[in-house]
Amino acid sequence: MLRRLLARLDQTVGPLKEWLKILLMDRGYWGTDLFCELKQDYRIDFVSRVRDEKMKIHQVIQREIRQPKRVWSHPWEEREFSGRKEKRQVLTTVLPSQLLVSDQTPRMMEVNLVVAEQRHGDGSPILDKKGKDISWTTYVTTLAPGKQQGQKMRGFYRRRWGIENQGFRYLSQTWNIDRPAGHSYGAVLARLVFVFMIYNSGQWFKQASRQRPDYAAQLRRMRSYGSGVRLAGATNIAITESGFCGAFTTRERLRLAQERIRRALQRDLKSGCSLEDALKNLDSS
């Protein structure tokens, strides 16, 4: 699906290399062939994480980081956990470039590796809830690591938390962007487009309300419906068999439903049906 989206963006928005410079991707579950495709076909640089400890490249990594003359940087980062801020020391180093071989096609290219080790302020390792050491992280990238022993690459990857916390969390918790109606390409794309349209409309309305008192009053009314409603209150979208589509408030929808029921009952009673039969017809319609 990512490949299809990239191909469509390349055709409709413009060549990816002209407007998408660096692609940050969560853990490298994508496969090495996609990495080759991004750089060789689209000329896009990427920053991702080496996937898991079972990959053969980890043997190279472990051998390299044990070299006695290896140079490490020692910057400090401030992190926040459960509302508590903590300073951590992060050691980073750049490993020799490695040849990345595609897992699907006869492709290969050189990539750079950056290893980072986090430590608590007292120098102790970082452990998860089960006691597993999660201090080490390896980044894979087509970018040049720079003169600061890979700190720039770590900084790039850490930006994904801004996307996660400021963007995706809101879209998933408020609009369920991660719960499409189906697993097909069309179903997922429809969900993405629908949510982004609502989100952009809401942001525009919020900005416009600063100059329009009537917009500001409507925005306050919309918020009273709760976090899941952002446009025009609790709106119902209806489509007719002939293809017409319309938006109705809940009150308008109730009035139309009542009118439909009234007309159906009048029609059946006028034709000689009993009230019981008329109600059965209404249930089956």
C-alpha cells in the first residue's frame, strides 16, 4: 500500500524527489527492497531502525562497537515519562557503511549505520517493564551521518514522536483513522481521505473563528457534543437510491423519518389494510 501511495503521489503531486526529501519510518519491517526503491527509483533519503536482533547485520554491529578505538559522542537528552522529566546520557557512534542487499530483487546499495546507547542519569541501562535491556538502538539511513557521530540521525528519527503524539494520536483517538471499514486499498484510502478532509476543515474553521464571532459561537456549540464531533454537531449523511447525497442534523433526520412513517401508514390504511398489517409492512420496508 505504501508503494501504491508513493507511486500515485509521484504522478499526481509531482516527482517525490522535488518535495519529499527525507522519509522517517518506524522500525524497519518494510523490507530491504523498499529501501532500495526509495533511494534508487525516487531519489528519497530515509531514516529507519534496524528491525530486530535476529538479522545477520547485528553480528557486524556487535563486532564493530567492541572496537577499542571506536569514537563515541556523549550528549544529554531530556525525556519525559509519566509526567516526570529525566535527563539521559546518549552515546552515539557511526559504523562503517554496509552493503544493503534487496530481499526481493537483484538490487544493492550502501547504507550508513548509527548506533545509540541510552543510559539513566546515574549511568545505569534502560530496562523495560520485564527487565529486558532496551538501551541500544541502531539506525539505518542513506544520509551522511555528519561530524557529530550520528547525533543528527538520532535527532531525525526522534522527530517521529512529534508526528505520533501531535498528529496520529489525535487522528486515531478522535476520528479512528486507524480503523478503516476494510483492509483493501480502497477502504484504507477512503478512510485516510475522509479523516484528513474533516481534520483540515476543522482546522480552517478554528482559524476563521478568530475573526468571525458567529463562527466562534458555532465552534463552542460543536465542542459541546464531545471530542468525536467536529463539524456541525451530530450530522447524518444520507444517500438516496437515485444517487443524491445530503447532510442532516439529528432533529431534521427525525422529522423526515416521522414524515415517512406517517405517509406509509396513511397509504396502507387508505388501501384497506389493518393497522397491524400496515405496521408489518413498515417493518419490512
